[in-house]
Amino acid sequence: MSEVTTSEVTKSAEQTTQDETVPVTRQTLIERARALAPGIAARAEVAEELRNVPEETMQELLDAGLFRMLQPSRVGGYEMPFDILVDVLPIIGAACTSTAWILGNFSSRNWNIGMWPRAAQDEIWGAGPTHTPDVLACSAYVFPALKAVRTSGGYLLNSNFPTPFSSGVDLAEWNTIACMLHDPHDREPPSHMQVLLHKSEYRVVDTWFASGLVGSGSKDVLVENVEIPEHRGMLITHTQGGATPGSEVNPGPLYRLPVFAAFGYIAGAPGLGCAMGALAHARASLTSRIGTYTGQQIGTLSPVQIKFAEAAAAIDTAEMIYRQRCEQMMSMATAGQVPSPETRAILRRDSAYGANLYTRAVDLLVQITGAAGLYKHNPMQRHFRDVHALVQHASMVWDLSGQNYGQVALGADPILPMV
């Protein structure tokens, strides 16, 4: 199978139409994800060979409308509550964590872009009565990599170094990229910002030769002397909770959530699914596996049973944390409440803590399923590699999120001002 190209996916997206004769509900999307999961699992090794999500999988996700979970309803999205991610992404993550990572990333762009000025949204989804909701966007959030300077008509952009980890960049038409906005006269310190770029405005650098999340295609992007209009740049302070520039056209609570406090749940939910997949594999294996040296059924050994119980409890606890915090964010936004800096720090803290829990679960499950998990055909080795790759994401690193919360709670300035 040839590697997926941007043009192929874009063409597929343009051809995709959703004939929704009945309203799409949360259960609709859950059932669609469950129906796709077996096929996605069967193509997990193909995703690793391609270092990208296979074209067939991308088309299935488009046809199922799963990229539209958090997209504004006014342009054809489903505008579901934020905790839909905890319903859908783990289902796909148990099958193929790389695919769930891309699904979460692209779905979150449809959410984030709903917060931008209308002119930016219209440039992507169309300004007329007919919209094109299946246009795909990815992201790259390493702030120091890109420098922005204000011009008379917008912003001039140049890379200090290639921005890494732009997941799914080969499959996307647009990209939301982090940068530092510099005062042209150096009178003010730089500000955290994000810009919206078309694929024609940056160069993809193929660096993604990784040990985990191999199918996510998380390559680098390089921006050289690109000028964009003002509506395609937005300060991060506009996305820390409450009204955003996009609220004029998307007034729903979903578009008033604090983006960087919430992003850990987008990044973390595929890992939750990865752990759930590892648990299901371990259960099936341990009920029938006979020890090579002892001849005993492995699942009857008390140390194995205790570790299995701890892993299951850790996964269940992580899921409860994720769901409760996502529901809390929606409740606050619905009530018109803007989260305080400490609340935002708590939200970021708990997404990383949940990831700590389910990573511990996968480690335990690898121990008790034994050397059979080393074989490439055994999904356990992929679960192990993927979960450990995923928790290297900045939003999942416990020490960083824990320190940020500790500083805010104890009266110091946060180490993560964008949260």
C-alpha cells in the first residue's frame, strides 16, 4: 500500500457527504466508533509500516463523521459535549492508538478553530450557506520554534528551527502552529500565540522515525518568510476560558473552554484506550495461557491476579478522572463561569495524573503477559510502546503539570503561563 498523500485525503473529504436523516447523538458516534474498531485494529501494523494512518481508515473516519465531534453545528459539525472524547477516543485507541491520536488531534482542531475570528473559520469551512466541514487541520505546538512579528496587515512568520511533532501533517489541509509574537522594537516581552497556516505555506520535514505512536506521522514543519492576514493569528490569552473571538458565531459553551487546560484530555484519551486494549488482551491471554516452565495456568497465580486487579483499578480510576473533569469544564462553561488559574492548573494536573495511572497499568500488564508480548504480531508490545510515547507529550508529563499546579496553589507564578 502506498503512503497516504494530502491530496488523496483532501479529495476524499470533498466527496464525503453526511446524509443525516435522524439527529446524530452521543450513542450514534459511539456505535460508529465500535463498528470501525475491528478494521482499524486489523490495519494497526499497516499504520506502523506507513508511519501514517492508512487511507482506508481515514476515509472510514470521515464517512462516520467522527472528525466532526466537536465542530460547530453551524458548519455541519455535531458540537457534542467535551466528554464525548472519553466515549469515542478510547474505543479507537484500544484498536490503534496512533489512529486515535490523529482522530483526537483533528477533532480538536475543529473545536479550536471554532474559537477563531469568523474570517478564519470562513476561510476554512466556507462563508456561504453551504459549508465544507470535512476539511482537515492538524497542529504543531512548540512555541519557541516559530517567530511572529506584527506587520501592517497581519504577521510575518519565520522558523527559528523546524516545529516538531505535527501529527498527521501529511493528511491535513491546514495547520494550527504555536509561535512567539515579538515586538518589532523589542520593547515588550514575546507573547504566546497560535497561527493558522495552509499546507502551501510551510514545508514538511520527514523526521518521524519513532518507537511509539509510529502511525501518527508526527513530522516537522518549517516556515520561511510567510506573511498571513491578521485574522489568522490569535493570542493564547484569548483561549484560557470564557468568550473567544469565535463566540460571535459559535456562542455555545464548548467554545468557551480553556484550551490548554483541556488539551490533556484530548491527548490522554487515546492512551486510556491503549491501556483498555492492553487489559482486554491480557484478560484473553491469561485465561488460557500455560506457563512454559511450570506448566501452570498463568491466570491462576495470585501475583498475576493481584497485578491484573491493580491494572484494572488504575484504568477505571483514570477514566473516572477524565470524565469528571471534562464534565466539570462543560458545566462551568454552560454556567458562564471562567475557570480561575488554579482551576486550570488542576485540570492540567489531573489529565497528567490519569495518564500516570494508566501507564502504570500497561506496565503491570506487560509483566504478567510475559515474553509472548515481545513478538511483533502480539499487540501488547505496541500498547507498551504507544503509551510510553504518548506520555512524553507536554500535557502528559506529570512532573511539569504537577509543578505547575504546585506553583499556582502555593502562590508562585505558573511554569506554564499558556495554561
